[in-house]
Amino acid sequence: MKRMIIPVLSLTTAIFLLGITGCKPKNAGSAAAGDAASRVYVAPGKYDEVYNFVSGGFSGQVTVYGLPSGRLLRTIPVFSNDPQTGYGYSENTIPMLNTSHGFVPWDDQHHLEISQTNGETDGRWLFANANNTPRIARIDLTTFRTAEIIEIPNSAGNHSSPFITENTEYVVAGTRFSVPMDNDNGDVPIDTYKKNFKGTVSFIKVDPNSGNMDIAFQILLPGVNFDLSHAGKGPSHGWFFFSCYNSEQAHTLLEVNASKRDKDFIMAVNWKKAEEYLKQGRGQKQKVKYAHNVYSDDTHQATSTIKDEVIMLDATQFPDLVYAMPCPKSPHGCDVDPTGEYIVGSGKLAALIPVFSFSKMTKAIEAKDFDGDYEGIPVLKYESVLHGEVQKPGLGPLHTEFDGKGNAYTSMFLSSEVVKWSIADLKVLDRAPTFYSTGHLMVVGGDSKKPYGKYLVAYNKITKDRYLPTGPELNQTAQLFDISGDKMKLLLDFPTAGEPHYAQAMPAEKIAAKSLKIYDLMKNKNPFVTMGEKESRVERKGNRVDVYLTMIRSHFSPDNIEGIKVGDEVYFHVTNLEQDWDLPHGFAIKGANNAELLVMPGETQTLKWVPEVSTIFPFYCTDFCSALHQEMQGYIRVSPKGSNVPISFSLGKNSDATVEPEASK
Amino acid sequence: MKTKHLSGLQKILVAVSAVMLVVVLFVPLWKILLYAPQYPEGLTLKMYPHKLGGDVEIVNGLNHYIGMKTLHTEDFIEFTVLPYIIAFFALFAIIVLLVNRRGLLNVLFYSFLLFGIVAMVDFYRWEYNYGNDLDPTAPIQVPGMSYTPPLIGYKELLNFQAYSWPDVGGILFFGAGLVLMGAVVLSWIDKRKKRI
């Protein structure tokens, strides 16, 4: 018998293994729609239908893709410096990254919002949040450049941002981390969280013409973690909804300690009421410190101003300002449907999706249908504000977008799928697997009053085997779905930059039509502009040397510079004299400790350079500008400290070989 | 006796030509379109009676590679004189109407024809000069290559395809000439009828 054991064992093992491999689910990952290739093919020279703005997550930047092709059109430097454009390295842009903590050249960029008029995307600006050092940026969509960055005081982890009201009246911010307020003593034991830690949401006014941002007020709230938000629209215009978790107020091991309660909240903020209280002067001025940085396309220069005051409204002092709607299991996404009536909360750990009704909420508030309060905030009864629950939608619901046809699309992180459901009857209509673990998803115009629909993009957190391997680090992946029919159809995978979180998209025409081609040299008001080669020069003031340099195909003026000394602070003020589209020139100098400059036609940018050795330094144009690009170069002679070589500069005066060089005379 | 004067139709034609010439003063006479692989959108040079228009600066930026002189309105006496000459012919046409003599109409037409020919010769002359008077130190030198744009029509100049056509003003200018010719022809027809 013993002799039989081994063969029998081997056989059972073999069958067992076979069984396991046989049970492995078939990879449905290639299940693209039959006509997918033709649906995403944008012929050479043809344009995409849609601009897709995608957050860069830990890259700190924003990327722009064309849909349906998934082609990368541009990376916009926002919160991280960018050596290829000189953003954050040039004297002009260094102030953009200034904060109350000094120069912060990196951030974690999570969410985006295109400006809206009447609840529809208008394509004027794109707002972007910085999660780590709380900031909001405004990107000008005529230049695709960061035009403004405002820091948020009394905040840590600006996550529920930069969502906007339906006419871009406000862009909001919210604290992911509750912390002691900036003007309170912050040197407290961490375990005094419940006593000393507070949350805030901030309303930043946006000037309807210039787009300039200014913090209008902050609302002081209980110490919880604010997660995501969306503005009311249509009938719910005037309200803002913020999801929050950690109502347990844990300060350690949150994955356990902040997951205890059955329900956390969606905080409904009546910002119209807040405006009234503000008018009555009932807000409290608080001393804070935050940076406000603005870039001017006239002077080609950013200025950073440190501001020192905000107005705070303590929500517990104004009983009709904020209401808490109970929402199951640590809600994440907080999304308002195109009609403005339904608010979808996505409890990350819930096995259902609650949908709240705005009209029921207002009725419950009128009827004072409260279930006590949470830290002084009235809590509405769950049943009184609930439109209904989507049962068994999938696992790990995160975010919901809408197609304007009464359908909602929710990303499921754990079950790795997109689920389409009907808002009216809360029935699941369709599911599409994603590869893998979708975080955010986006429908074109999907959080506006009038979604464009047609396409949905899922931004996945895990890539694994979707592309050729590139070592341990893989780019994240996005998946494009056609949602024009009853069933979602997978069309395309495309890799993305950084870690995309939320994204925005709108049809291309409006933005494309307003896209700037060149900066008008005649309107260049930079204090260091050089309006032509005749004005190009080098000036010394003490150990500061200003080089007024021009670039035009295919030379610098001047291109021979002498009289610079070791330790001089040299500022190259480089003006691109071209007035033709797509003719940037680059400026790079050997040994520069910062980066290059990439200067657009009609623009002036300044790079600081401190030479440390006495020798000849070459500089050259880095952007292949013309047939004679390789000839676009120059030399700088750096003499030792205390040398008496005078400042001199020239262009086009080739010395005769028989003439003795001036310096050796 | 009557035949010395302008007929009703002739008066209308002369009046029309006067109006056309007045319009010419304000619109471009000629255009040169330049296309290259790098310029799919094309570059345009427009010749007004009094100035150069269009993408002059961009064309000037490119010209230095082949050593062509840069184009500047103030370098051309034509842009000073041309508006006066055109205005003169418009005025002349009005005078013909007032004086009402067929003989004077003939003077107007033939002088206008002469001016047209001189203008085209002059245009060709400065195109030729620009295309051939090249800086000997230019970075790009193609042996035997000159860059005279076509007087009218199409020509390939290195990586550029050049098209030269009359613009609105040029068409009106030709048109005015044709209209005047029509008026002169009407006189001939009258004369013939008389002989018969």
C-alpha cells in the first residue's frame, strides 16, 4: 500500500494544480468593442474631439490628452518645477511656488475643475488643487499655463478641492487633516486631537473677469477628515456638499480606528447664508499667513504677496449654516447629478450607494427633522434625506459621474469595474470590468449641468500587465469607454503621467479657438525686455551683471560677452524676438545650477547664473529652431575676481586671426 | 455733332471705373502666398497702394537665410506715389464725365493702359532685384538659384511654393481698365455705324 501513496499523492496534486489553473478566470482584458480601432483612430493631422485635462497626482503637474485618441498633447507645470520650460527655475516663475513655508517646488495634484457659466463648462480656466501644502492653482486655458496660485491657511491636506459653484463664484478647499488652527498654539500633544484639532472648509472668490482668486471666508468645523466635495446646481445652487470621514476623531491607525462608526457625514454648507453673515460682519478676523502668487502675461513676471488675514465663521455659532447628512462607511466621492437634486455619496467600505435628495433635505431642515448633533452641527435623519440606495452595486464605490440622460457611473475600486445605474429607480444597468482598480472616473462634462456624455474614462490605480513592462515602476493607466449606447464599450487603454486622480474634459472647439499663438512683443512690459538687437547689452552694477539678450533665428545678440568675473550674479534677461507661431528658443549655459529657459515668441524670461571658475562658458539654443539652429550659440568669458577686463559684448565681429586678442595686449 | 459727346452707356462706364479706382485706394492690389512644409497655414504678403501688409516680419525673418534684403514699406518710392496716381486717374475719369468729350476719354484710356504696363514692369523689376540682389555672405547659397517670385502664377522657391495673384484691388484695377476699354470700343462702334 505504501508504494501506492506516492503515485496517488502525485496524481491528486496534479489534478489539484490543474484544477486551480483551470479555475483561473479568463482574462477579459482584451474585450474591446469590435469597432474600437476605428472609434479611437484620429488620422494624422486631424484633431481630437475632446480636451481631457488629467491631474498628475504626485507629479504635481497637469497633463492634457486628446480624446478619443488618448494622445498626450501637453504637460502643464503647476505645482512642481519643470526644468524643460524653466518653470520654478526662472526668476519670472520662482515666485509662483512661494508659500508661507518658503519655496515649495513639489506637490500632490489631485483634482481639476474647468470653470463654468450657468453650470456648463466654459473653457476659460482650469482649477487644480495641491494636496500636500494646501494650495489652489488657476490655469489659463488660452496659454495652458499656470496663471495664479493661492495658498490655503488653517488647512492641512487640501483634498476636497478645487470644486466650483455653477458660475465659478467660488472655488473651495477643505482640510483632509484636521489640525490646530494657524494662530492657535500648535505645540500640543497629538492625543489632544478632540480638543485642539479642527477642520475648515474655505470659499475662495473668483473674479468673473480676471479669474483672480481671493479667500472670501473659511468655516470652522469639527475635527474630522474632509474628503471630497461638489457644489449644488440648479435648485441646489447656494449649497456645497463635503464628504467627511473619521468622525471617530482618531489620530492613529486610522484604517482601523476611523472605520468603526456605521455612518460618517456629508456636510451640507449653505454658502449663500454664509455670505449673509459675512455682510452682517459676523465673521471673525484671524491672523494667518498665506501666499498669493500671480503671473502676468504682460510683464511675463510672477509676483508673490504674503497675506495675513482671513475671515472665519464658526459653524457651531450659526445653526443654519451647516447640516450633517449621515452617510455610510467613510464616504469618499460626493457627486451632484446634472439636475442638482441628487447627491451621491460613495462609502468606500459600504455595500451600497446612498443617493440623497436635495428637496428632501430642505424639507427635513424646515421640519427640524434632526437626529441630535455632531460636535454642534445638526445631524439630519438618514431616512428623511435619502432618495434611495443602489443595492449591490459592487465593492468599494469611490466616484460617480453622470451622462445627462438620467444615468450615473460609479467607479468600484475593489471589484475593479465601472457600474452604470439609473438615478430614478436606482437599478444597476450595466457593468464593465476595468484593469485594474479604478480610482476616479470621468464623463466628458460629467459633473456639469449639461454633460457631453459619449466618452467615459476610468483612471486606474494598478497597471500590472497592461503594457510592456518597464521595471518595477509602471505608468498608471486610463481606459476609454464609449457610453453612447445602453452598454459601455471599452475602446482604448492609454498610459498616463504621475498618478491621475480626477480629470475634466470638454469638447475641443471653444478652447482651441481661443488658444494663444504668440505673445505680442509690442505689448511686452517686462522691465528687462530688449525690444530689438540694437538694445541688446550688458550692464554691470557692483557684482550684479544684467545681460539683455535677444534671440531670433539663428543667433543671440550679443553672442560674445567678456568682463564677467567669478562670483558675479549674472542675470540673463532673454527676449525671443520672433513673432511667429511655434518658434520658441531655448537658452542653456554650461554649469548652470538651475535649468534652461524656454522662451516663447515675444516673451522675456530671466535666468540667474553665478560662475564659479574663470574660463570660457558656452551658451546655446536648445530648441531646434531652424536649419541653422546648431549655429545659434555664444561664448562668455569669465575672468578671476578682481580682474580688470572691462565689460564688452558683440555680435558678428569675427576677429582677424593675425590681430592679437585684446586681452593679451 | 452728337458723336463728340459721351453716350449714356459710356457715361455710366466711366463713372463705374472712377468708383472702382477710388475703392482700389483702400484694398490690397496684389498678394503673394507662400507655403512650405513648416508653414502649412501659409504666409501672405499683401501689396496695398500705400504699404506692404500681411506677414512681412515673418517673411523678413526668413529672408536673411538666403541673403534677401528685408522688405520695408518706406524703402519703396512706389508706396508714396501709387496712391496719388490712382487718385489722379479716378479724378481724371470724373473730369472726362464733366467735360463730356470722347477724345478725352481716349486720352484717359491710353494713359491708364500705359500706366498699367509701367506698373507691372516696375513690379517685376523690384521682384527681380529682390530675388537676385543677394547678400554674398548669406548662410544658404544655392548655386544658380534666384528667388524672384512669379509676376503672376506659381513658382517653387527652395522649400517654398510661391503663388502670386492680383488681390481685390488688382482685380478692380484691371476691371477699371476693361470698363474704360468698353467705353472706348463703344466710340469705335458708333464711328463705324456712321460710315455705313
